[in-house]
Amino acid sequence: MIGTRRAVLYTAPRCHLCEQAKALVYPLLPAGSRLAERRVDADQALAPWRERIPVLAVEDGEGRPREVLPWPFTRGQARRLLARHGLAAALSPRRAALLP
């Protein structure tokens, strides 16, 4: 069910790329939304992603990844991932055309 999906960033402590990814993704979310974070060092289920962080994921209501986008990713790639799951803020066609 789309309503139970959420955007999650898989991160680790002292990860400068994770900070870059957050800055890239937050403006893509609808107003009032937040980006959940899950630390790969604190969750054994995320162990396969430890060498790929940051990873933008869309998880279902039970915390299972439905689709993932490992770093490096562009703002356009992140927006398309979020939009496919109904999690992206609406953009004007003109602004959307500017995204890579």
C-alpha cells in the first residue's frame, strides 16, 4: 500500500556523503515530510548496504526496502524514485525539466 511507504536514508556516523545526500533529498519531499534515517552499523538487516552508503530507500510499512538508490545519485534520480512511490513534492513542469 502506498500510504504506508516512507523515504529512508541509510547512513552511518561521520559520513560526509550522507550529509550531502540529505541536503539533496530534503527539498524533494513534500512540506512537513521528513526523511527517516537508519544506521547501517546498528541494523544487521542493512549490512549489505554498508559499503554503498548513503542509500536512499523507499520502505514499506514493515521496514522492508521496496526500491533503493545507492550513492552516487542525482537530484533527478532521487526525485524520480520518490515520485514513483508518491513521496515527492509536486514540481512545476518547467522546474522538473531542469532536473538531471
